[in-house]
Amino acid sequence: MFNSLAIFVIYNGPELYGTGFKVLLFPSLTREENAPLSAETRWKDRAETVIIGGGCIGVSLAYHLAKAGMKDVVLLEKSELTAGSTWHAAGLTTYFHPGINLKKIHYASIKLYEKLEEETGQVVGFHQPGSIRIATTPVRVDEFKYQMTRTGWHATEQYIIEPEKIQEMFPLLNMNKILAGLYNPGDGHIDPYSLTMALAAGARKYGALLKYPAPVTSLIPRSDGTWDVETPQGSMRANRIVNAAGFWAREVGKMVGLEHPLIPVQHQYVVTSTIPEVKALKRELPVLRDLEGSYYLRQERDGLLFGPYESQEKMKVQDSWVTNGVPPGFGKELFESDLDRIMEHVEAAMEMVPVLKKADIINIVNGPITYSPDILPMVGPHQGVRNYWVAIGFGYGIIHAGGVGKYLSDWILHGEPPFDLIELDPNRYGKWTTTQYTEAKARESYGFNNIVGYPKEERFAGRPTQRVSGLYKILESKCSMGFHAGWEQPHWFYKPGQDTQYRPSFRRTNWFEPVGSEYKQVMQSVGVIDLSPFGKFNIKGQDSVRLLDHLFANVIPKVGFTNISHMLTPKGRVYAELTVSHQTPGEFLLITGSGSELHDIRWIEEEAVNGGYDVEIKNITDELGVLGIAGPQARKVLQKLTSEDLSDDVFKFLQTKSLKVSNIPVTAIRISYTGELGWELYHRREDSVALYDIIMNAGQEEGIDNFGTYAMNALRLEKAFRAWGSEMNCDTNPLEAGLDYFIKLNKPADFIGKQALKQIKAKGLKRRLVCLTLATDDVDPEGNESIWYDGKVVGNTTSGSYSYSVQKSLAFAYVPVELSKVGQQVEVELLGTNYPATVIQEPLVLTEPARNRLRKKNGKDKI
């Protein structure tokens, strides 16, 4: 009971925001004191990079840029270093992250922090007792197994440990409910203030200028892409600016005309006085994360510190800051504590760690941290504003600071990201991201901090946005919708009597049979799918062909035709995959995946400006709807509705034509990601309902029906179609991904990445993408699972599904070249079990055009 936990909050320190009291902050926090480094008195009129914000993120970027050799790195801080969210953070550090490449960010941060004191001479107060995540339910144990296979092919150490080992490492636990633990050696905590001061010392050592107090009052873009940065001390010309302003990031964004979707939330943690049982320990306790109790707990000197994440109904959003701005002068202040809000978590902590019942609370810290809608930060260059970069929205800035500083520094210096982190792309948000949406999602994300992380997870707060296709109201009662860059898109459809609930699972769940029916529908008859979330760009102008020839590794399609093309980075990695349709001479329609819309157009716009190309680039994503129709009966259904000859000899595969479907104008492209006979029909968004109704009515005789993206994924995997973001991204080159057919190294244009690819080809590949079949029980690969051979992890899956044709699991995977031959046996780790897998000849199922060619060559009976 809480009555047994005495509270002694001592008011004797910085101002408690919203009250007239003072509170003693960190009376017991382990802080290895560094004397604050005095601010610079000098000023520069020119800078290569100006970083706005002196928290741990901004200072880390300054450190990394300067260390890498950039001259004229300037950091401007409005008050003093660490003001904002850094100074009051709990300082947790962990190798763990459920995301794939964010593990690399965590890893880089910890490795930097381990050496920073030696490098800079500044004490950082880094403790590494390890950490344990606690599982008290069977589904949580499954989650640990799921995360283990996603970590096995990374450098991070991670283990599932038994209750006996947990008790040995953390002897103060009540073990009654504990089933297992997820243990990361090397995890721990660091003093945020000392960390930032050490990074600052390093930045200065390598030549960066850290100027404070120097509030930025205005940002003025110039025609050459540079910026005039105005402060009370004067103006500074910068080649680029980086917004790293923490919960002031919205204010900085408004200076350049952007509304960053960020919101401050209040986060509390509690510090106890000395606890005799803790003081008696011979080694520091590992950091504990009780996931069902939704709190973290660590040792703080001879006491304990614990911080809960309360539910979205109870958590507190500082929404007044969104409407009215951050109060002037707010820097190292806190909010009034509110124990009632976190009482259920306090009680859970006392049950799990009983010594807390007798502990005295000497401090409650309630400070602002900034959340983006999906809890992940926004990192990288921003579309629509030249040379404006962001590093904002960090709910966990201490563990991200070191790695993100290095990541952004490498990107700025080398012109491409060092590895793929599209989940952090600031351009994943758009005009559809309203303040109301941001608040609803931030509440949900905060409250869901410790919920079970399932594959194919959906979160429903803030939905739908204004960005729904014309078919949303017709389809929403018939299917389970998925969220794609603000859009709602059908994942799978249900029939009367079927379970319609959202039931996430690590195993096959209620959508497994319905998706099988949709697969059969497309393979045997005809299906319709809403593809409106595709990103859609129109490019035209006298230099359009020359620009696209420079951007894409494939040749430019002839007028009236479409091809699959890839934009590569200078180092020859796959930045994007698009379909390119040459509609009229010099005018193109480019199509990309929903999650890549602004990511891709930013790259195109940047190359167009830097190269001085005379082109007009227009994002028409929200103007056009897209319907896909696929299956052996697709031609028969569509032919009823148009006078255009759709026969195979007249409307060829990868051809594009403007036509009318029952008087509705469409751009029809003969292509389908299912690999079956099909068309994508691009039309005015307001025509979506009429077009859908016409097609569905016309296909009644053929048994037409809907299908969703889950069925499409199963179909594309059987056809061995790669997906950007899975089989290819900025971590992969197109040769190892098996995209040779689309890469024209002999075309005259010197496309981006061409020289790098020639070198990669000359050196030879180290790994290849292969297709695997595996016999499992009730679980299928999703992607990012470990591949085992001869007792070692040798690779990873990239995506997977159940093959409804051969009734086995199917996966793409990267393996060493020597293990890539057809017939090679390996193992795929799924939920703690290694399943035998075989490299197969791809594709598992021939595409419709390939079947047609064989039919014409060999005769129908041989297909």
C-alpha cells in the first residue's frame, strides 16, 4: 500500500513551473560534476553548418561533424547547454530496440559513451550494470523469442534468461509471477548533464563554436540555398541549418514555414532515499523494466529511481504549448508532480520490488519531453525546404544522442545516409498530420510504451485522417484497414460469420484463412484492390528525360510504356524503387510506395535543383485514386467497359494508355504487383466510387471480389517480386538484391551510383538474396529473422508469408554467396525454434507474362 511509502519532497532548488515553490532536484542523483564550460565570446559571420539547440542531440552532432573534419560548425543555444529536456532525463541507456537499424543507433551511442571520458577528459558518470526486461505472461515470453531472432544477426548481446538467473542478478525481486527475462549486458544509465558537457568539450576540441545564450530569432532562406540566421548577437550565413531544438523545435520550424508534428508530454520519475537492502548489495543492480507494470527502475546510489509510463487516459500532454508556444524563459524548470496519476504503477513497483514499501521518496521529477505521433524521432533533411535538416522529437534522447549525431554527420558529409532509417524520416508526415492527430497519437504512443510489440501491429488513435480514398466509406465495414502514410488501406476482407476483430499474434491468426480465399480469388478469377496510397508524381519539361536518365539506373521507357526503375545513392545502394511511365513526349508519371512519397520526391527535387535541370515536378498523390484489377478474368471484365482493345497483342505488358472506363477517364498501366494479368487504373480521386461500382457490377458473372494487401504480399512473394524497404533499401546494393535486369550499367548516362556499382561488380558480391521455403507449424516468417547454418547466424530474412500454392512458409533472405545455390539447406529461427529451410529456384510461381511466353513457345499442355 502507498501509505507505507513515505514522501519527503524537499523544496530548495530551481523553480517548480506553475507554482511559487522551489524543489531540490537530484539530491541523490549520481552526478559526476563537471564545471560548466564557459560560453564562447567570439562570433562567426559564416558557417558550414549551424545547429540550433544545445541539448545532448545538438551537441552530439556538433561533436561528430567537427571530429570528422568539417570546418565552421556552429551551435546556437538560446539559454544554456542541457536546458529543456536533457538536464532532467533519467539517463537510461540500452542496446535493445524492437526496430532493426535503430539497434545500430543504440549500439553506436553506448560505444561512444564508453570512450568519451578518456577522449575528452570529462567525467560522464556512465554505469553499465546491464538491464533485464521482465516477462510475467506467456505472450510476453513469445515477444522475447520474437525479438531474439531479430537481434541474432546484429552485434548487440541479448539473451533470454530463466527466473533463477534473474533472482541471482536482482535479489530484491518478488519472483512469484516472473516467467523469463530479456537480458542485455552493457545496458545502464549515464548522467545527461555530464554526457552533454563531455560532448561539448569534444566539439570545442575539434574546432566547433558553441555559442550561448544565442536565441535564434529569424531564419531567412536565400536563393542560392544558404540561410541567414538571425540572433541578438548578429547574423550568420549558413550553408545548412539543423533544427535540434527539443521542445522548441516547433517554434524553429515555424520560422521556415513548417508545422512539425511534435507535442510535449509530462514524464515523471521518483527517487528514493537510501534503502538498507540496496546499500547492502555488493554490486549495482541491473536496470529493471517491468513491462506489464509499465515502468523502469534502476539503482540510484543506495536508493532506487523508478519512472512509469501511465495509460493514454491518465498521461498529461502539455497541449497549451502547442497552441500558445513554449513559455518565454522556460529552460531548467519542471512541472508540479502528480503522484495520483502514477499510483497504479507505483503500487506495481512495490509489489515487484517489495523493499520500495518501506522507502522514502526524496524527489519527484516531472519534466517535459517531446513526442512525435509514433514516438520515433524525426531525423534528416526536410522535403520542401532546401538545406534544412532536423533532429527533433526525441522521447529517448540520451540513448539516441551519440548514434544519431554520428548518423547525421555521416549523411551531411557524404551525401547519403550510412544505413537505412526511413522510420525516422521527417518526411513520413505530411499535410494530413494535424495537431489533433499528433496529440491523439502522442497520447497513444506514450501509453503504449510497454505494450506487447506484435508483427503487423496497428494502432487506431487519430484515425482516420483526412487522407482517405474515395472507397473508405464503402469498404470500412467489410475489411480490416491498415494505416499507410495517413491513408486507410484494406489489409484483408471478412465474410459474414468470420471473426472481424483485430487480433494481433506472433502466430497465424484470424486473417489467415480469409487471406487464403483472397489469394485464390486472384489466382482463379478476378480481384480488385484499392491502391490509392501510392505516391504519384508528374514530371515534365525540356530536361525531364535528361534528369530521369541521371536519377535512374534503368533506361527511360519509350512513350506509352512503363518500366521499373531504381534511384541509387552515390555508393550504389538502393535509395528508391519507382515505376516510370512515359505518357507523352517528355512527360512522366512516377509511382512509389505510400511510405516513400516525400522521401523520394525530396531526392528528385534536390537533384533537379543541384543539377540546374529545367523541369516541373508536381506531387499529385492526393489528386489521384488508384484501383488495381488482377486475375485471369481481369481482361474480360474490363473489356466490357471500354472500347479500347485490351487484347494481349494490342495492350502489351508494361504498356500505358489513356482511355475511358464507362466514360470515366483513366490512365491504365498493364502491370500488377500480384504477378497476374492486371491493370492499375489511375483516375481522379472523386471518381473512385463510380469506377469501383462499375467494375464490381461488370464482374458479377466472373465472380469478382475484393482483396487486400496481405493477399497481394503473398502473391508477390511467390512471384519473387522484391519490395523496397524489405529486400532493398539503403543497406543493400541492387546486384546482391537480384535486380540486375533493371540496372543498365552500359547505358550512356552516368547515373548516380553507376561508378560505385561497377566497383561492387568487379570486387564480387559477398551475399545474395535467395528465396526459401520452410515447413513450420503455426508461425510464418515476417522478415528480419536470423538465418542459421552450422550452428552460426549467417544472414537474415527480409520478408515472408505463407505460400497458399505449396502450403509452406516462404521467405526472402540474404545469405553468404557460398550458401546461395538452389537446394542449399539452412535454418530460419522463429519464436525460439530453428526450422529447416531450402533455397529454391525463383520464382515459385511464374508470372502471367512469363506463362504466356512459355505457352506461345511450347504449347498450352506443357505449362
